[in-house]
Amino acid sequence: MTQKNWRKSVVYQIYPKSFYSPEGNATGSIKGVTAKLDYLAELGIEYIWMTPVYKSPQNDNGYDVSDYYAIDPSYGTMDDLDELVREAEARGIGLMMDIVVNHSSTEHEWFQKSLAGDERYRDYYIWRDEPTNWESKFGGNAWKYDEKSGQYYLHLFDVTQADLNWENPQMREDVYEMMRFWREKGIKGFRLDVINLISKQQDFPEDDSDGRKFYTDGPRIHEFLKEMNREVFEGHDVITVGEMSSTTLDHCVRYSNPDEKELSMTFSFHHLKVDYPNGEKFVAAPFDFLQLKDIMSTWQEGMHGKGWNAIFWCNHDQPRVVSRFGNDTDHRVESAKMLATVLHGLQGTPYIYQGEEIGMTNPGFDSLDEYRDIETLNIYKLKREQGMSHEDMMAAIKQKSRDNSRTPMQWDATPHAGFTSGTPWINVAPNYTDVNVETALDDPNSVFYHYKNLISLRKELDVLTDGDYTLLTPDALDVWAYTRKTDEEEVLVVANFYGPETTYEIPEGFTRADVVSHNYDVPKLDGTTLSLRAYEAIMFYKK
Ligand SMILES: O=P(O)(O)OC[C@H]1O[C@H](O[C@H]2O[C@H](CO)[C@@H](O)[C@H](O)[C@H]2O)[C@H](O)[C@@H](O)[C@@H]1O
């Protein structure tokens, strides 16, 4: 696939644990992904990003890798992976692997040798005589004491996810060698987990906050990524996306500017914190629409001509977007299509998270027993100890838990949504009898076909790839309207983010005949006055 092509491509994210189990197991498998490739080809996506399937104790669902060269038996075998690569390639789909090298599992051989004081491996992790007050992103202090050596190791995530020491050149070379191994297997892309956290400030100071300023976009990050590019990517047909935790626009321009030779594109998360009052995730709260438009517009303008955004509403760490920024009760279909239109009109590479293309919703679990995620369970315990009530905490979890997106993919209306004939590892969302792939494929007006149209428009209309972005409605409390322009072409996207009907004066020159995507039958357009019904979204295109 050429450089030109990937900028017109759409990536589909698969969380294999919840995708499909043809074997009838509690968890999905690699064979389950292969079995559904025709469905993905029908949608029109060109890459699959598959979250980690390496050997792992699964404390953080595979983001705690204990062997980077082996497939976890719960997912199948290396032969299954090779088959998936081949079968995907036969359908014009490239497989992207998830590389988790900010940390490894404490069960990894490297950490076990480090723990034992092995001369080579001790320094593969970050050991200190004294801890700092840095906080783990999953709650509690980020350092764990080891009695044997009398030292502390750093874990920015779970205590079983020890941070690797990127200052050690031999460790870095081992990581690059592992990545080359996957590249040689025919992997067409790498998604790099929290990659902007790998370079820590080496004096490890105390903080007046949680410590993130001392390791986010850290002192040697660009040097490390340039080295990784030289050692693994350069001259090869692979695309790369860095997951950038709490990053800045300036850093993302550098990470993804082709001249810098670091990465193809970056994920940033600021637009998904517009429902975190005072930066607090675990509080139930409505989202701030003005802030959402402002943040996404800032990133559209700031990256244009300089870097490249990975654009997304959902992933395996986020609630379902139709429940979050749409309306998953009275207007599920309209609002799912509206959100798709707004995102797929933007510049960047769109990522669709499994089930988003059929408008899957948060499951609405009320009981803590139904949640599985390590972050959710850790934070519940911590916040309760700090005095938050069970009711407030459950309201927050119901809205924010990462498990909202991890319920099984809804394939059909049979028991467990056709995900497995066994008992799934996490409950299926109760609405699976209505919201499922089979129903969506049978309905020409479904959310699925709306996504399919948007994916094919990206391939057809160069302006969606190249055009600049202008926000037309910064202050409107309900409408998001923007244009994308090149010298030859122009796109106008207008969306009502709420239920009540509203009006918007569109720029001169667009007519009903220019509509290329719409979630209602006929636009209510009178001259330049557009009346927008609940969650109505229209994309106009003219040359
Ligand atoms: O919210 P941010 O600070 O901007 O960070 C972005 C996400 O980072 C983490 O996600 C990834 O790393 C975790 C550890 O490997 C893993 O559990 C997760 O599944 C990865 O996607 C964090 O856990 C997320 O909540 C943040 O959204």
C-alpha cells in the first residue's frame, strides 16, 4: 500500500477478547477475527488494528505482555496469526499490531531476571532507592518496593506492569528486534501504546501533582522515536500510530511530521475529556459541547499541513460515543450517523472501533459485579476509601468505565449476541436483540451503510484528505458546522448535536443537489436557511 493510499484509508479497531469466538469460548480468538474478514471488507476498511494478543497474564487484558514473541493460548496460535495476515491481505486489508513497550508484565522473563539481579537485565527496568510521590494511572503510588533488593520499581499503570528503562540501549535494541520480527511476518502497521511516556526525566523529582509532567513527552522522546523509525520502519511498507497520553499539539506535530521521520500519525485524547469536570474522570457529568468543538478544531487547524491526526470517537478505553455525545435511547440511529458524519468529514485517518459502525451503546451495567476492568475496580476501591459514596461511584462507572466498550460484539439476536455459544467473559449489552450486525446488514438505512458510504467518500473525494478546516460555528450551543477546502473542491458539514430542531444559515452556493451524506431523507433547505431536525447531519460537496 502506498503512502498516498494510507491517508485515504480507514482503520478498524478490533478488541479480540470481545470480537468473536467461533470456538464457543468465554473470550474471542484470532480465528474469530479471520472469520469476520468478509464483513470488514464489505464495510470498506483497509487496516485492522488488533489490540494485544501476545502471551500475557491478562491483568490488563493483554497490555501486560509476558512474551512479545508468543501468542496467548486464549487467542490461538502463531499459525492462526499467520493465517489472519494472509487472509486479510487477500482482501486488501493490512494488519496493525499493538506494541506495548512503555512497560512489560512483571511475569516477562526480562523482569524476572531484573528482579533476580541479573547483570544484563537489572537495568531493563527503572529501579530507585527512594520512591517519588508519582501516582499510577490506575490509582495509588507508582512505585513498588522489592524487599530482596531494597529498591522500588516504577509502574505508571498496574503494579504488574513495570516500566521499561528506555535509557538502556540494549533494551531498546531488543525492542526493535522484536518489532522487526513482526514486520517480517507481514504486519502492515504498528500502534504504539502510550509511547510518549517512555522517556522519563532522570532526576525523578517529587511533584505537586501526579508526576506526569516528568515523563509525558519526556526529554529523549523524539530521539527514541527517530531511532525506532530508523531501526524498524524506514524503507518498509508500514504505517505507525502513537498513542499519546496527555500530550500537546506541538509534540504531535513533531511526532507525525514526515520530515521528522518519527511516526505516521498520533492519537490524542483531549477531546475525550470534555466530560471530566476539573479533570476528574470518575464523576458522572454531561459533556461540554463548546469545548469539544474547540479542541477538535484546534487540532484540525494545528496539524493541517504539518502533522497527521488519527481521528476517533471510540476505542477500548472509552465509553460508546452514541451514549456519550449522542442519544442512545430516542435517537440512537440518527445520532450515531451524525457523529460518524462529523468525524469522517475531518482531516486525518479515521479509526472505527468494533460495534461503532452499528451504533452499539454502553451496556448500562448497574452492579459492580458486572465490571471486569482493572482500572474500574482499582478506582472504585480507592475512591470508596477516600469517602465517595457507592451510588456516586456507580453513576460514574456506568458512564465512564472502560468496560462500556468491551462488551461482546453484537453479531445477531441469538443468545450472547452470537459472540459465543459459551458464557462470555463479560455480559452482552441487553439491547443486542435490536442492535446487531445481522439487523444492520438487512436494513439499507442502518448505521452500517452510513459508515460504508463515508468510508467510500474518503477514497473518492480528495478534499477530505487534503482540504483545510474552518469552524463556522464556534459559539453555537447546538450546531457544529465546518468547511474543508482545497483550490478545487469544498465540503460543508452541518450537524445538530441535540434533540430540538434548530436552524443554520449555510454559506451561499450549496444546494440539495450537493448532498453526499445525510441521516434524514430530504434536507429542509429554504434558500440558505437549513432547518435541522434532531441529530440531523448533512455533508455537502461541490467542485
Ligand atoms: O488519558 P490519557 O492520559 O491521555 O492517556 C490515554 C490512554 O492511556 C492509557 O491507555 C493505554 O495504556 C494502558 C496501559 O498499557 C492500557 O490499559 C490501555 O488499554 C491502553 O490503551 C490509559 O489506560 C487510558 O485510559 C487512556 O485513555
